[in-house]
Amino acid sequence: MADNSIAVTLGFDNTIQVWKDKTLKRTLQFNDGKAVCVRGKTILAVGGSRYEQHGSFSMWKHALRFDAEPRRYDMPGHEGIVFAVDAVGSVAVTGGSDGVRVWDLHECCTVAAIVDSSCPVRCALLRRAVAGVSAYTFTTGAEDGTILLWTLMLDRTARDHPSEPSTSDSLPSRYSLLAEDAVRKARDALSQTPPPPELVQPQCRGVLLGHAAAVLSLAQLGDLLASGGADNTFRLWDTASLQCIKLLQTDGPVACVRLRWRGPSNGAAFMAALVVCNCLYCHTVAAVADSAESPNTRSPGHMSFRMSLPGHHKQSN
């Protein structure tokens, strides 16, 4: 969503559609799309197919300005299908079957990369850590159900000298990004295998365990992180304690989650919107933890409804 009157949808008919006041205003062609993200007047989309050697990442500037044609930029780099994209300002993060990449959207180039093809990244969430400072946090959800919390420091003065895509062993000094070794260390910890000596210093900000299948969607509200999985569960996490504080069983995979405070910000309850089996469910959730032994598995929701937009010839993402 760009504002209250504009919506952007991505369909399996290889199109991105822009709607304003329930009217189709623009159609963009994008083959094998997996995810779309809107920031300002810009649309970002990622995708790819198993028959191609490289994934797709494209950007349309001024796509939400209907008095001019948008300008498309294709940004190569991923060597596999790209499933996830998110952006804050001029920085974007993408995740796919070959790992994670961080992009400078002004320069249309990769500034850092986590090269890891052992487990595809299915969703990603990017946030600015401190306002006015080039410090970011981002979260990735993987095919194996693991959620990893990352930190990223960018020196924006280096924008005039963009680097080539870097591996975890050769990141330029102006970029400090958690790398492939941090992923492997986290997964070693999951299996209770002692990490190699060179991985003693921790680099991963946190690992969240609980989903029994792929993590399909993420949303964040302050220190609260929501995740939806292919295991038919919605989970709410406290990122400070790295604990699951709410668990909701659903009737199918949770393809999308969104969080909004109900009432004043940092209040006692919030609204959680879930997309399950092409239906949109809205739930009121108390922002307090259940007991560690028995998270809440009963639905706290008070209404559910199904909503769709005409136009796509096949199911929309």
C-alpha cells in the first residue's frame, strides 16, 4: 500500500497492477514475480523461475505518478529465485535461494551480500535502527522455519564509490554486515554442534525457533515481531528476550501478516491481519506474554472476512 487510496498487487499472470480508488490505473509486466514492495512512488519486485540461472530484481521509479511513465531498472546479482524484498529509504534487502543481498537504490548496486545457498530465504523485513543514522536491522525467515535477526551499519558517505557485490570474507571496511559464518554458527547452535574456533565471536543478533515449516511472512511493531508459517501457525515474538509470547493455530499457511496498534501507540493491544487460504482475518491480540509452557493457541479474533480485487486472471500473491 502506498496510501489509503492506492494499492499495488502482484499476480501469477506476470503483471503488477496499480489501483487507485478501486480503479485499475497501471499494469506493469514482470515475469515469475514472487514479492512486491512499495516505498514512496517506487515499486520494487523480485522473482525468478527454477529454469533460469539468475533471479529477478526490478525497480520502477515514479510508478505511482500517473502523469508520467515509470522508469524501470533491472538489478542483476542473485543467482537463484528471489522470494523476498523490503526497503527503507534508499536501502533495500532481498532474499532468495542463494542468500541475502543489500542494495543501494540510488546507485542500483549491491553494497553487501550474505552468500548462503544451504536454505532459501522466503521473507525479509528491513528497519532503520536509529532515526537519522545509517544503522539498520533486518530479519529473515528461512525455508527450514528458522528466523534470524541481523544488524547492518552503512556509511552513507561511501555512496559515491559503490562496491561490487561482496562475499562474507571480503566485505569492504565501510560496510559491516553479518555474514555467512554467522548463519552457519546459528544453525550449528540449533543442532547443538560446537562451532569452529574461528566463529567464537557472535555476529548474529538472535535466532528464533518454533516454526516447523517455512516462514512465509514477517511484520514488526516496536520490539514485537510477528511471523506466519507454512506450518499453519501465527507466532508473536519478543525480539528483546527472543521468546515466542503468542501462538495462534490457523486453517492454512499464513501467507501475509501485518500489525497495527489498536488505540494509542505502545498500547495494551494491537490488530493482527493474516492472509490464510485467500481469506483475510483480523484479530485483536493483547500485547502481553502467555505462560512459557502454554502459549495461547486459541483464536483471539473477533471477525474474519474475504476481500479480493478483480483484474488478475490468476491468484494474486
